[in-house]
Amino acid sequence: MSFRRFFIASVLSMAGLLQPFATARAAEPQVPALWDTKERLPKPDLSALPRLRFLTTTDFPPFNFLDGEGRLSGFDVDLARAICAELDIADKCQIQALPWAELDGALQRGEGEAIIAGIAVTADSREKYAFSRSYLQFPARFIMPKRTALTEPVLGKLRGKRVGVLAGSAHEKMLHDYFATVEVVPFDKPEDLYGNLKAGKIDAAFGDGMRFAFWLGGSDAGGCCRFAGGPYLAPEYLGSGMAIATKVDNPALAAAFDYALQEISMKGIFAEFYLRYFPVSFY
């Protein structure tokens, strides 16, 4: 199962009321900080590793794609290179793109050491892979017209508001479960959801923050709207986030990725990549 199947979001804190991520680390979107600055992971010694080949695809922008000159590019590609540099094995680092359906077979045959392509972390997938910790999570967000956009706490302010959401999505279930005082208005297509928001037929939309961010930054939105409240993280609805997969019998390599990912985050490299590929932050 792939991240493509359900854009992932994360930790929903409930103590009678739904609380935004890190108690609304300010209402303004920002770079996600997923690592505990007080935790220090041990640096692994990978000097004996003959090669570190990351397997990915070319069909999942902005994470992995071919640029205008046919070069493999994307957030995950840059991240893989940074991981190799942090582990002092840049000279042994390779990145190979394959069709999605061929990734698992290539890993199991030893044609690569890791997959960085959005494999969903589930109970079933953990039987086949060892995973790094999550390096990116995808919060649920509200968007509203700029003139009426709310700030936290939004729960009471949303009472009786018409809130659009994609029908049958995990976000619709979240909206019903945790914002029971709103009037839920389901839509079958994203374009209908956005169109009704722009036309003022609904007061807000609720859904995947990353998809909303790309719409807000595009010409179709026309600068009409912005994020309101949040972000909200809920793994029990949408999964635990983006992670790097290795063979199940190689947890040491997954742990090495954890070290590198933490260092990349602490040094600001992750923030640089995030803002490069997500200029409208979904946090």
C-alpha cells in the first residue's frame, strides 16, 4: 500500500476538545518540526557498507519526478542525497528510479537497499519492511475565505458553519467525529469543493493540508482563501507519515536513516528542502 492511496496526516489530541498541533504553534503556517531536540541518536558507522542505493519512482511530484531536462528530481531525491552526506557515504550513494510496481521486487532481490517513494507504514507493510521514523506528516487543515478566516481555538467558532469535505474520505470521518457542531457538506470532486468555497456557498473546507496548499498557491484559487486554525494531525485516521523502507531484516539501516534525518532537521537542511518544494506551507 502506498502513500498515494491516502495522503497521510497525524496526532490528534483529544481531551474533551480537539487541540491543534502543538497547541497551535501559532496560527501561521511553518516548517514542521518532528524531532525532539533533546534526543540524541547515535551516529552509525557505515564505512563497511559497499553501497547505498535508494529506489524511487518518477511519477509522484513534488517528491520524485523528472525535471525539464530529464533529470531525477524532487523532495525525496534531495533528501536521499542529504542522508548520504550526513552518513559520510556520499561516494557510495546511488538513486535509481523504477516503476512503482517494481520497487519491492528490486529491494527484495538486493538491487537496492532502501525505498524512498511513499510506502505507507501499516501493520501489514511492517511484516515486509523495516521503516525509518516519519520524516514528513500531512495534517488536516481548514481553509476559509480570507475575510472570514478564523484563528484558534476554532471549535466553538465553527458551530453551525457549513464545512465542505470530500465525500467518503478519512477527512470526512474526522470532521464528523471531532467537529460535530458543524454542518458537514460532502462533495464528490475537489473542484466542486473549491468552487463552492470561492462562491461563498460553504463557510470553510476541511481536508488534506498539502493538497490545499497547492490549490491556495495556484491561479485557480485567485488569492481568495487561506488556512484557518490547525494544523491537525491524526495517524489513527490517515497514517503515520512518510518514511524510508528497508528490508525487514535490516533495521540497523533504518536506524541509521533516523540519525541522518534528525541531523538534517537540526541543521536546517530539511527546512530548506521543505520550503523549496512546498512554498505555501501546509503547517
